[in-house]
Amino acid sequence: MSEENKEKLIEAEEVRQTIAELEKRVGEMADYIKIDERRAKLAALEEKQAGADFWSNQTAARETIAATNAERAYVVPYDSLLKSVEDAKVLFELAEMEDGSAQQSAFKDTLAECAKAEEYFGKLRLQSLLGGKFDQCNVFVKLHAGQGGTEACDWVQMLYRMYQRYAESQGWKVEEYDQQPGEEAGLKDVYFRVEGPYAFGMLKAERGIHRLVRISPFDANKRRQTSFASVETVAEINDDIDVEIKDEDLRIDTYRSGGAGGQHVNKTDSAVRLTHLPTGIVVACQKERSQHMNKEKAMNMLRAQLYEYYEDQKKAEMDRFYGAKSENGWGSQIRSYVFCPYTMVKDLRTEFETSDVNGVMDGHIQGFIEAWLQMKASGTASAR
């Protein structure tokens, strides 16, 4: 047998084994994620959505849509995985009928299809890490400027853009609730809601202090500056979860909305700020022109934050964001973004890092999120 034929035989066996391993893993994945149960649940939810009176209860309708999207997040990549493996088997069968260079090319196409299947495995592996009680929910996010003055406010605005880009890459919707501009530039605070399947499950990985090191554009002497911003995330909980908010515990302030919005927001006190007196939790919304609508959105956000607060109390984990908060400054950061004297973004919890700072600021943060989720799943992380 010639050396050429030996090479063909080895390559054919390699492809055969690769496909066999994929088939085995597909079966294991089907059992692990309970794909048959998910298919049945998805079919029932889709049938419910097709009902003539589906939108008669908008709250229930939104919950059904969220549940449908959560099931699709498993079923769609699994079906794509299954099809990819079947396509690889067909390509391999056709390749075996070829010879010479045509066969070599067909083997390469088969391995490329196997690589595509690995991508779908990756998506399903990520989904398997999202098993928390509220992981499939939407999420409320608050960014707050810490130490660093104007530089920290600019940092908040940069992070806000980063999360907007990330949400866009996931097909999620971002809805801004409120923002407080910095005195010279940037934002002191910004509240926003991210709507999409598993938005909370993903973005809870971002909760903590984020540190920026760069040459400040606000310093005439071009000195290197360090600034900090905090990221808080809470799940948007369903109405069937009871969170008691007494009238006497609530202070309601109204004020004129700021920023873009035309003449209306400048002439009416439509913006609403809620302060929960026992806990000191403050939320605000100025997105809507109606004061009633702004109050309703702010109440939903307050309910979510209070639920998180009370859960933290039960678990004696008050050092996360409420109660004994981490200081928004030196020594408490979860991630560092270094622009100078070198470029590096490093997560201090997982040791995951990249030198592609510009890519990260454009929303390419999935690697950091997956590394944290894997650490959490292994039992070395403490966040819920």
C-alpha cells in the first residue's frame, strides 16, 4: 500500500471516529437537557400563543412568550446540532464513494460540518449552566460611577455602550429607565432593563466593580488615571411572586424628565423616583411621558430589587450589593480594563483575559460570562 493510501485510510478513520463520538454526545445531551420534555412543553406554549384570547391578559402573555423563548433556547440549537451531525454522516457516506483528491476534499467538508456541530454543542453547554431560579428572566441593570470623578462618569457611559452592544449581539432589547448625567461628561448613574431569554442568567455574571486604567482624555497633562464603576443586576420577577411594599414605607418624588424627549418632558413632572425607606433602595424612571406609566415601571424595578434584598438577608449574603456593599473603588473590583501602558481585560474571579480591549468595549464579553458560569457550576462561585 502506498504512502498516499495510508494517509487516506487514517483520515477516513479519523472522520468516522469523529462522527461516532458526536452521535454519542448527541444522545447524552438529549438525556441531560430532557429534550423530549422540552419539545412537549414548547408545543403546548406555542399552542397557547395561537389562542384567540392570548393577549386578553398582557402580563400572562408576556410570561408565556418568555417561557416559550426559554424552551426554544434549548430546542433550536439541539435540532441544529442533530441536523449537523446527520449532514456530516451523509457527507461521509458520499466521500467514501469518491477517491483521490475528490475524496480528500469531501473529507474536509465532512470535518467542517463536524466543527459546526461543535458550535451547537457549545450553545447547549452554555444553556445547561443556566439553571438558576430566575436565569431565564429579563434583568434590571444599574451602572453607578465610583471613585474617579469625571473619568468614572465617562467610564459608566462606556460600560453602558458595551452592554448595549452585547445585548444587540444576543438579540435582546434594551430599555432605558433613568439616567443622571455627570457634571462635566458621562453618566453618574443609569438604570436600564434588558429583555430577552436568559438575560439575567447571563448578565448576573457582570455584577460587581469594574476598574478602568487609561490615559485620561480629561487631563491636560495626559496622565494615567484609574476609575471605578459598579454594575448591579436583579431579575425581573413575575407578578405571582409576593413582595410586600407598604404605602407608609414608600416615598414618591416626581420631577421633570431630563435629556431628549421634546417639549413634553421639559414641561411636566412625569419622572418618578421611589425610595423604600426601611432599606434605602432608590429606583427611578423617566422613560414614559405618563407619570402613571413611569411609576408602574419603577414599582416593577423596586419589587425586583426588594426581592433580591430579602433573599440576600435570608442567605446572610448582604455583601453583594445591598447592606454591606463592596466599596466602589480600590481592592474590590471583579474585572480590570487596562488601556495603558498595555492592553488587557482580565476577570479577577476566573482569570479569563484578553488583549482585545476594543473588542470587549464593542460588546464581546461572552467569554467572560461563560468562564464565570462554568466556575459557578463547578461550585467555586458564590452568586445565585
